[in-house]
Amino acid sequence: MPHAYDDQNIFAKILRGEIPNDTVIETEHTLAFRDIGPQAPVHVLVIPKGPYVSYDHFAAEASEAEIVDFARVSARVIAEAGIGLGEGGQGYRVISNAGSHGTQEVPHYHLHVVGGRALGRMLAAPQ
Ligand code: AMP
């Protein structure tokens, strides 16, 4: 089944400039901005500018230029936040939720970059 992209999602509105955002880095293909409800001292969302729903959609269908740019911007976010191991930081977590099992709220692919404190185990016990 093809991935159906809803262009009324809130990140599409941010990309069109209809809603403000707290930009960290912007490039030709990628936008990184602070999460409105941070879960840790560092909580930045990295999104492609193209209409991709999820990690697998982006990884399968985005151009190499988009994928490389997204990866490099993610690395810059980590480096500039001082949480990367190469910067002497204490580490971080990157998360991408997809669909109902992944509890994805916004159906535009995004990577959460979270750090600045000890984050605990990756997954909570099943409810
Ligand atoms: P997810 O559950 O992975 O889809 O996460 C969506 C994330 O988007 C949540 O962490 C929200 O706090 C965040 N979010 C929603 N609206 C905005 C917004 N206008 N600006 C920044 N972050 C937002």
C-alpha cells in the first residue's frame, strides 16, 4: 500500500511557514527545531522538507541528497548540543515513532534527538 501523506499535518504547516517554530538548523532539504513539549534538556526534532510519513517511507523513497542532508543535519544537532560522544558529551537517544504501534502523533517523518540527562531504559514495560 502506498504511503498517504496528509499535507494538513502540523509539521507540513511549519514547513509552509503557517506556524512558527524554534529553528535550530535549516538546510535545503532538512529542518531541525525544538520540540514544543521537551522530554529532556535537549529535545530537537529533525524533519525532511519532503512529504514523507515515516522512517521507512523516507529511507525507501527519498533521494540520496535528502538522506545524506538529513543524516548530516542530525549529526550537527547532536554536536552543537554538546551531547555527542565525539564532543565529550554523555550521549543521547534518537527515536522515530511510526503509526499506531509506534504512537506517532504527527504523520510527517521526524527524528527525536533527546539528551542532556540520563534517559533510562529504551522501552517501558508493556502496559
Ligand atoms: P510523535 O509522537 O513522534 O509524532 O511526536 C510528535 C512530537 O511533536 C511531540 O513530541 C510534540 O511535542 C511535538 N510537537 C507537536 N507540535 C509541535 C510544534 N508546533 N512545534 C514543535 N514540536 C511540536
